[in-house]
Amino acid sequence: MSGKTTVAWCGTLSRAAELAAFFARNVGPDYISHAELQGCRALSPTEWRPNLVEILRGEIDARLARGTIAVAEEEGVLLALAFVTFADEAPVPFAIVEDLIVAPETRGHGVGKAMLDRIATQARARGIRRLFLESGANNERAHGFFKREGFRPTSIVMMKELE
């Protein structure tokens, strides 16, 4: 794409199906982290639930109503989306980038950086002092990107399957 990429907060409820389909189409099993396993998105660390789009649709409806989904678009084409949670009232206010999905064909072209920059700008304007995210253990390309953007590991999440 060669036009101007825009990043904005999305509050258009009618876009929920489009955003859910984009999310599901652009994530592989490497994306799965403990949040997907604790919630209802994934069956295992390597397998999404078959009804992922339907699950995401419910999540997205609620987030669109709160205005906590950022989208990057160029000439009407969706390039990326992010789910963000703001904890303004915490002792040290923080935000969580719950999900950051960039279409594979646009990765490495600054779209993810533009998304994180927009989120950080909004967070600072709200008095947020910390920005958190998590990433699937095998999502190495994303880990490198997040490190280049100044994120550092603060914990390790472990899981044991109980039979």
C-alpha cells in the first residue's frame, strides 16, 4: 500500500463482524498466550476454538461501545487493530494492549509502530504511566518488535495441564 495510513479509535458498532473476521484471519497459533487460554478463545497453546470469529464478535461489541479498539486503515482497507484496556484509577495508572493484530502483508512497514504510538499518546493524555502487553511464547517476530519499541519482560507465565 502506498497511501496514507490513519490510526484512530473505532466506535462504529456495525464494524464488529469485519473486525472479528480480520482478527481471526490474521493470527496463527503462535499468537496464543495465557489470556487466550484463560478466556474462551483457544483450546490449547496451539489450537484456536473453531468458533473464534463468533467469540471475538462478542468481545468486540463490548469494546466498540467503550471506544477501546484502535484501527489502522489505508484507503478504506483495514491494516491493523488493537484492543486496549485503560486502568486510570490504579495506584500507578496503566494500560494493557490486550491484542495487536497487523495484517501479515503490512508487517515491517511501520503500521504496528503507528498503532503503539497512538495508544501511548492516548495513554499519556489519560495520565497512564505504564503500558503492558503479553505475547505468545513462540511469537518471536512480535517479541523482537516489542523490544525495539521499548517493552521489556516483567514476568513469566507458566501453565500445567491437569488431567
